[in-house]
Amino acid sequence: MLPYIVAVVVVGLALWMFRPKASTCGLEHPGVIYNRWRNVAKGYNMDNFMNDTMPLKEPHTYKTVLKEALHLKNEEMKHYEALMVMQRVVATYKKLTMDGDKLGKEIKDYIEMNKEYRVMYNESVQHYDLVDAFFNEKDWTVDPNLEHEVQYSYRTEGRRLRSRKFIKVVNLPLKNLAMRCQEIDLINTWKWYQSGKVISTPTSKGTVLCSIISILSRIFILNRAAYCWKLNFRLPDNSIVIAYNGANNRQSDYDLPALPTGFAYPDIFYHAFRLIPLTPHKTIVISVMESDPKIWFLTREMFIKQGKTFGCRELKLMSDFSSDIHGTPYQEFANHPFYDGL
């Protein structure tokens, strides 16, 4: 019991140290800047996504379409395109099921019987959830006070804190920030408490897996070990998304080994960044995340405050430690095709 009491004290001190200050940013409020950009640039939205993932016109071709999705996934940098195809298959069987058509169950059973398709389906569920967090504007509570010039909003379900969203305008080029989000093996260069590593297994073809360790204190319950799979893609509005989706509760999908002992194992549903170029040297950063941190002793209000503190602090660290590429470890990766045109 004593470690949990100490943990509560540590969390309480952290919340007090990083407590939010009232903001009077007026028209330069990051949410205002984002909404202005979205209206002018006709930013990608939930309606666009639903149009891009409409049910198949010929549902009986689902086996051919699933083969196409798997082929795309196994190509370099085509994972997102594969999941968008899978989203159409999912939309198809859901519509058929609602209409009482037995073909809906046939499609679902076919996916369940094939591990590669089943893994893609599981990935598509997480992909949909992060898209919903970025683009569904319903049910968000916006905190009126900025912290580190970051706007915080959240969605709750009973006691549980669900999606969290953070918006910050950073006076740096998009590429600088993209490299900090993308290069997980270098994450400790800007996020001092975290280290990451890209890994692979014999059954992970087409999925980029990584392990992430977070060391927040000497109290094990505040330290985290997690498996994630990474997804990055560009949207038609010139923004890019780099997402880390949890695999702690799906280790058998990729035949992952056991996580190291001495850590808590949170369920990370998604932790994603969307980067929007305003000018060559100014970028809107939007972060969304949802997880179950497995800290059962926190109240609902403490979850909300803790979520704000760590999410806002994360974007401040990214802003503070992304000023350069040349002369840093990131220079080695600057010519990777993902960064072309950034």
C-alpha cells in the first residue's frame, strides 16, 4: 500500500509544479489559428474520411480486395493505403449485416479465419479511432486555460478519460518536427524520460513495430513499457500524420516476446501527431492520444489534470528540442523518402 500512497504524492506534486496558468492569447489562441486554417485550406475532415472509405460497390469481390490490401501492406510505405482499403471492406460487411444480408457475416468470418487479414482488421479499428479523435468534433470539452501555449481538450466516458487533444503553434519547419515524431530510436533526444526502438518479428511483415520505455520515477507503477505499431501518412490538405498505436493487448498478432519486468503495462490505443504547415517556418502541431494508464487510484479529475500536464509538456519539449537537423543525429535520416517535399 505504501508505494501507492507515495505514488499519489508524487503525481500530486507533479500536477502542482506544472499547474496551468490562465491565458489571454486572444486571436492567437492555437485553436483559433487551427480553425482559421481549416476553413481557408478546406482541411481534411470526417466527411472526407467517410467518403474515402465507402462500402464496396461490388461486395462479392471482397476476397480480391483483401488480397489487394495485403499486397499494399507488404509494399514499403503503403501501410496506410492498405488500411484505407480494409476500411472499405469493414464498411461493406457492417452495411450488409445491418441490411440482414448473410454476405456480411461471410466476409467477417473470412477475415477472422485468416491471421494476416485479422491483424489488418485489428489495425483498422485503431486507425479509425485515431481518425475519429483528429476529425470528429463532437463531445469535446475544451479547457479554457492554456499550458505552455497548448490548447487542451478531452472526451470522457464515466470515470474514464478517453481521447485527449493538444494543439500548439510552433515556430519551426514541419520537417524538424516530423523527424522528432518519426524517428522513434531518437526520441530520448527531446523526450528525456522515454526511449524507443524499432523491432521486428517473423510475422510482422508490413507493420513497423517498436518498443517504448518511459521512466518517470523510481516508483515502478509510474514507469511504463509498451509495444506499439507505427503508421504515417499524408493527407490531401498537405498535413502529415505520424501515429503510434498500442500492441500491448495484441502481442499474439505479431508474436511479440514478453515485455520487460518491473514496469506497468498501459493499454495505449493510439498516440498520434498531425503536423500542418502554416508557413515554411511555422507549423501547427496537433496531438491526440487515448490510453488506460493503469493508475487505478487517480480520481476522474486527477486523470483530466494529469492528461493535460503530460500532453502539454510533451509538445513544449518537442518545440524546445527541434530547432536543428544539421549537426544532430537526425541529419543521417534527413534524405529518407518519407521527408521528400517537406
